[in-house]
Amino acid sequence: MWLRASTKPLSCRRCQINQMPLKRHKNKAQQPSPFLSSPACATLLLFLLLHPDNRHVLTVEEEEKLKDVKQLEEKHLTFCKGMSLSVCYSASIGGIATLTGTTPNLVLKGQMDQLFPTNNNVVNFASWFMFAFPTMLLLLAISWIWLQIMFLGFDFRKNFGCEGNASMKAKQKMAYRVIKDEHKKLGPMRFAEIAVTVLFFLLVVLWFTRDPGFIPGWATNVFNKNGESYVTDATVVIFISLLMFLIPSEIPTCLCHNRAQQAPQQDSTRQIPVLPALLDWTTVTQKMPWNIVILLGGGFALAKGSEESGLSEWLGSKLTPLQNISSPAIALLLCLLVATFTECTSNAATTTLFLPILASMAQAICLNPLYVMLPCTLSSSLAFMLPVATPPNAIAFSYGQLKVTDMAKAGCVLNLLGVLTIMLAINTWGYPLFDLNHFPVWANSTSAASCK
């Protein structure tokens, strides 16, 4: 009551030291600084307003302003949670688009070549991209809509900034100016960056044009003998890697005519400097994920051991009662099983364990193995519920803004939506792409000799 009734300017210890009126000091404390984030502003205001030495200058207006700051801080924290989850979820979803995007895709490719050597390279970079890229786009859009609804609400007009608010437009211009300034600090692309970019696009072009499927590729007539091609996707990777060991990281001085004219004349004993290459073996040994290589090799050895010992055939025979269920229901149940299992184990280990069993089961019930192996491989990347499920989840969780409950609530629904999206993909454009209507000849074995 004393604060509400008092109209005289009060003085605090800080104002007396700086010899400034209280009104100016109070306004400074009320507005958040444009150079600080909202949590920092809230912390600063709480310290200044609730400190024991300054508590007697807290007015009713400042209390209302403090509530607004707390609401702004909560809103900012909620937005940060959504942004953190969008980063880690998009990293997991984007990996399914290409055959080399994530380890489970490579495990599938290796298991197919190991279990079915005569599969005619049915799963290659081009066929996988045509199947998985639309799936990735659809799942990415669904996850974006879900995160929008969960963390920003249903007011899409406000979320997209379509209200025409002048302050909002000013903030957008400021953000654009900051991004533009940061982009200018990067400077122009160097020769090494340009060279790596060109090699990357060359790698993708060679992958797509090697064996597109609908037209003959360049590998059809090159390195081909008696109708058997000796070129695979790995051959292209090795070729590009060798080029990175040979191409220098800087433009050689002997190619710069102007620089040579400006250089002073030297004797014939001048040594030509050796420029470092784009890639050296020291960097390879330090940065190469050898654990992934060992994991892939162990998975291939496990699959071969299961095949030779008869374990895969035995497990597949125990799953033969599933043939009384429709094929889409089988694929749905297996996708849900893999999506649940991958929350507790790594996605590479999950696919390494399940794919040989699923292949034997498909042979036992006369079902195209790709009909269950493809969706289960994609489902192993749907690890959205726990921080330990994938490295992107752990990185996002390490920032301290997320709780396990936040990730579990968002990831549970997204797991179900992801499985439904994969089922839509395998039952629509996946059928004609991999000819899933028929049991392939390359999948025939002794136990599946009667399959047609």
C-alpha cells in the first residue's frame, strides 16, 4: 500500500551513486535489452529488482512487467525446445534419403549382397533414392507440422508472421541483417572448397548414371564382361577418394601467370613447393569411423554365420504362421517392432540383427524379402523418443533445454506417423519400383523352392 500510494520519487543506492533520477533508472530496468536474450534479461531484472538492497523500489508496474518477462522466458524456452527437436529429428529423417545417408541403409545393401548374391543389384543408389527421397520429404513435412502444433500452437497465421505487425517485421529485418553479416564474414570460397564441391557433385552424378534402371547406364558398356558388370557404387567412391588424394588443396603457383611475372628472377636451383592434397592418410586414420566399419563387417559375418549354421532358416520357419496374415499387416507389425527396438539400441545394430531373420521369414512364407526389409530398415531410423536412441538426440538433449518427457511426448506420436508414412511408401510407389508383386527368382532357396 505504501508503494501504491507514494507519488514522490524514491531513491535507491545505485541511483545515488550515479547521481541520476529514479525515473530514468526505472525505465532502463523495465525494457529488455536488444543485445541480450530473454533469459539473460530476465535474470538481470530479477537480480536488480529482487536483490535485498533494491527490493524497496519494486513498484506495481514493475511487478506486472516482471510477469511479462517470465511469460516471455517460458515462451522462449518452449520455442527453443521445438527448435532443438527439429534439428535432431531432421538429421535422422534426412539420412534415409540416400543409400549412404545412414548406417542402416548400408547394412541393408550389404545384407542383400551377402544373402542374395544374384539379386541383380536391385538395391542401388538410384533405386533407393527414388524410393526413399519422396518418403523423406513426406515424413519431414509431417514432423514439421507436428512440432508446429506441439510447440507453437494452431495459429499458423501468427507462426508464419502474416499478421503484418510492424515490430515483427522489424525483428525479421534485423535477423536477416545478422544472417547476411555472418555470411559475409565467411568470405569467398577457396580453391579447396570449390574442388570438394565439384567432386561431390561428380560423385552423385556417377552414382545416378551408373545403372539408372530405366535406361542403360555408363557401367553397362564400361568394365563389363559377358554381361557382368565389375563396377559398383563402391567403385565410384574409391575413384573420387583417389582424386582427393591427388588434387592439391591450393592452386599451383606455376599455373598462375600473373604471380610468376611478379616473382623475382631466381636461379635454376629454385625448388618447387609441394602443395598438400585435399585429403591425406593422416586425416583418414584420425577421422575415419572405424567402429562403423567393424560394425558393418561384424554384421556381415553374423549374417553369414546364421546362414551357414541354419539359424536364420530355423528362425524363419518359426515365423511361418504369419503367412495367414495379410502382407501389409505383417510389414506394419514388423515396422512397429523395429521402431520400438531401435529406441534402446543403435539403429545399425537393430538392422544387423533383424534383417537376416526377416529375409529368412520372407523366403519361408513366399514373400518378396524387400517388402519387409525395406520398411524395417527405414523404421530403424525412427528413433525419436529417447536421448540415447541416436547421436542427434543426445546432442540436442545435451544443451539442457529438453527433458526426457518432452522428447518422449514428441517422439511417440512422430514414431507412429513415421511408420504409417513408410507403409504408405512401400504400398504405393515401392511396388512398381522393386516389383514387389512377385516373389523374385534370386530369393529362391531350398526351403522356398515351391514359391512362384
